[in-house]
Amino acid sequence: MAKIVFQDRELEIDSQRGAGTQLLEQNPRYRKETLALKINGQMRDISDYLHPADGDRPVIEVVDFDSAEGRGVFWHTSSHIMAQAVTRLFPGVKLAIGPSIEEGFYYDLDLDRSLNEEDLSRIEGEMKRISDSGLPVERYETNIDEALAVYRKEENPYKVELLEALKEKGASNVSFYRQGDFFDLCRGPHLPFTSAVKNFKLLKVAGAYWRGDERNKMLQRIYGIAFPKKAQLEEYVQLIEEARKRDHRVLGRDMKLFITEPESAGAGLVLYQPYGAAMKNALETFLKEEHRRRGYQMVSTPHIYNANLWKMSGHYSFYHDNMYFFNIDEEEYAVKPMNCPGHVLIYGSQLHSYKELPIKFFELGTVYRHEKSGVMHGLLRVRGFTQDDAHIFCLPSQLKDEIKKVMDLADYLMKLFNFEYKLEISTRPEKFIGEIATWDLATQALKDALDEMQLPYEINEGDGAFYGPKIDLKVKDALKRTWQCSTIQVDFNFPERFSLSYIDEKGEKQKPIMVHRAIVGSLERFIGVLIEHLNGRFPFWLAPVQARVLTIAERHNEYAHKIYEELFRAGYRVEEDLRQEKVNYKIREAQVMRVPFMVILGDEEVENHTLTLRDRDGENIKGLSIENLLERCASLRL
């Protein structure tokens, strides 16, 4: 017998049987929801035995679908079921990789024909048969050379490449998972039976280069989703349909916000039309003013720098493949992928006293990064984008309070757009620079700041940047999708590389702590997310056209123009529609554009010097004066 700790209780189990199996027998209320175990913090199969390395009293936790780890186990098993179905339907297919992802799963396949919607339906049908058969999913280990021999015989170059890489790193054994006649190289863990995955849907087929390298062969990637409950799947499918309707590329076209012209302008480069530029300018103006109020100083830096600067910063070696280089007068230059080196140069251009700190530089800086052509997607993945970039240079004693101030700004902005969000603190990775004591101080400052603000967070162990820990803010939109937005990064690297300093109270030079932060991140990406989140219905202060004056007949045009001029002089983005079209046609066009206010004028309004106000939800208010309208508009300004 062996002792384990579960929910702070000590239990006895038979060391010759699966730990999870016995745990769930003794605690049946967890049986239905449990997908895997954590033993001393490590993910394991439910059927796994205790190992000597687990110690005398291992701590065991159950993992369910509510956790990211549990969803990963569920979706990874779903990926194996899909791969098994594919191998049954398409003999000779070569499997590459099939992981769980943030939302669902995929498998990359090498197949001599293109898959279509009908094929996805057939694969789903075979997956259902595999699920209904309730096959046990069993882990086993084998010698890596034996595994190589199997895949070489099958002439599968992808698994061979993966195994050879593991062998080069010193692996002698590898793990597989088997379910019926199917087996796959896999670290696991997995669900114990295929019958646990009943509610699934295959979403699409896309092209994917092996290992994401466009020099490699193009494979076919099948994406899918699965849930423990049928209602969860039905809700997800409804959200997918809603997302299709809200596609920012379609709304961007219909609302005349932006275009992308890969053939002429280049892939991943955005051209804002007048309406889109008006909206983007309104967002930028708001961000500038909000940062000014919070003590940031506006700076402006060049789009290109000599390559020597990027060598000093480390980007030349670490980020070279994502940058654009060219020559001027036989010297190498690069277009900036980040704004930070420019802000560092500004700080370092003069001496600073500790009394001046914190110093906060803010810039709406446009940067360019060499994204692969296959991943371009409207505004969400581009090569040129503007960041609300800021860098804070502060004393160690100021770090916690500055983090709190950044989080206060982030919280304000996310609530302004009705985003829910969650926070992650990423800690010191295996390879890092700086002293452990400095890392501990910075990491504790991040934790203390969030604790004092009573903001819950998760710890992402070992996922910090090599130069410091960070806070990531992930927002959830109206369609329950998660997006990475704000990042707050503590940096020990740049102050060291660029010899940044301040004079302390003793007259000695000290290195400041540098904080990188972006709240909305890429404005392009944020606008794309915002279009879909709001279904193009921007708040009044951000709407490309805030009001449109519509006339019923030509005789109303003179009065309409007076109202237009009143709104224009008051600083609103207003248009007049004086065309000889039916007013209902004009209203429909304004609704497509999601114009917040439509000012409708006919004989009654002209005679009484009033107006009818129609909002984009279809509500009409008659008999308003122009003063009433201006007051209503003023109340919606930020």
C-alpha cells in the first residue's frame, strides 16, 4: 500500500494499481469530470501507477475540462481519434503532428489528394464509430531505435525526423499511445477511453508547411473542436456562425474602413480608407490624451536605424529573420520591428537624477515585421502595424507602483470596450540574464501589484522573456474567443547593453529598471478584434461617422445643411445625404455603415425647426431641437 495526499487528506491506495483509478473509486463525485491527474504538479494519465520518484506521500490533483491543461488532454485525445479515422479512410496517408491548441486541435497530414467538405463529413462519421467502440487508450514505451525502424518501414519522414531529433538530444526511450489498431508517437497524457469524446466537429482544412517552414512540403491540416457536453458544442457552433457574420474583413469592406492589396501594396500591409482613418485617428487621439494625463511624455522615433543599433540591442542575432534589411551608402540599415531602442537612445542621451524617475516615454510607433506569407489575415496578422508603445525607466523601489499604474490603465481600457480579461505572470526561464535576486525582486513586484489591486492571475512558470518576467493580459471577446493584448515586461537587458544609468542620492551611478508595455498592442490587430467584438457598432466617440443628416425631399436640403454645419462646427464627424433617393434607402445604407445617429428631416421638422433622431437600433425620437441633439452628442464624448 502507498499513501497519497488528495484535497489535503491522506488516503491509502494499492501501489500495484493505477493511482487515478483508485482515487476516483474512493471519491466517485470526481469520476465523471476527471480527465487526467497531476501528481506533484506533473500531468499524468488517470491509469498511471505511482513511481518511486513520486516520493512517499505524493500530492495528487484531479484535472477537468475547466482548466487549460484538462482541455489540452481532451483535445489531444480528439486529435488521435481523428487521425485514426483518417488512416482507416485513406490508407497510405502519412501523419505528421497533431497537437491540441488553444482552442481545439488539428492534425497535419501528407495525402496524395485534396480533402473537401464531404471528406470531413466522412471522417466525422468514422470518428463517431471509434468513439462508440470505447477503445482503451493505452500508453507504452519503447526503445527509440525500434520506433525509428517502425516509421522507416512505413516511409513516414515526419515521424522519423521527430525521432531523430529526440535521439540527438539523448533520448533512449519514447512513449506511444495505442487505441485499437492505431498507435502514435506521443508524450501524453490522454483520456482513458475513446468513448469520452462524443461531441466533436471538424471545422476546416487548411494548408500548412511542415514545421511552419515554407521551404518544406505543404501538408493538409484538419482543424477540429470537441467538448464533453453536447450543449457546449452546439453553443460553439453558433458562435462560429456568428463569427463568420462578424468577420472584420467583410465588415471592413462593407463599412469602407480599410483595404489590403497584396498584389500592388504587398501582403500584410493595410491601407486605411477615409472612414477607417477617421476611426483610427480617434483611437490614437484618445490614447495620446489618456497617456498625457497619466504622466507619459510623447516621443517620436525614426522608422529605420543603422544595423549597428540592432546589434547593440540583440535584435540582429535574435530577431534577424523577422526584420527587413537594406543598404544606404554601403552601410546596412533595418526597418524597425520594435520601438524600444529609440526610447533607450532618448533616455541615454542625457544624465538623469534619481529625483527625475520614473521617466515614461510614449509613442504610437509603426513597426514592420517579416511574417510568413501564409499567415496574413486581414488586420489580425500583418507586417506593418502601429503600437501604443511605452517604456518606463524607474527605481527598483518604484517598480511595484508603476506596474499598478499600468494595470489601472489597462483595466480602464478593457472595461471601456466591454472586454473581460485574465492575467498571467510569466516567470524566469531556464536561459536568462541578470541576477536571480533581481529576478525575484521583479517577479515579486508583479505579484504584489496584482495582489494589492485584488486582480486574480495565473503563474506561467518559466515562460518569461530571457531579460525579465512579464504580465500578459488576455481578453475575451463577445464570441468568447481569447486574444493576447497587453503585455508588461520588466527588462534587465537593455539598461545593461546600453549602459543606462541614473545618479542616486549618494552621487553614484546606478542602473534603472526598464519596463516595456503596450496596452492595446498592435492597433491594427486591436481594431480587427474590436470590429468583430462589437459587430462594427463602435461607440459614438469612436464611430467613423457619428451622425448622418438625411432628407426626405430636395426641399429639405437647405435646413439639413444648417444642421450639418452646426454638428461639423461642434467637432463631430458628420455627413449629409441629400441624394434624391427614398429615405428608407438612405436609412438602410446608414445602418450598414453602423452610423450611431441618423438625423431625419421632412416637412414637419423644417416647419417646426426640429428634427427626428433615429439611432442604429431603429429607435426614433421626434421633435428634438438642434440644442437637444448637441447635448446628446456631448454626453457621449469621452
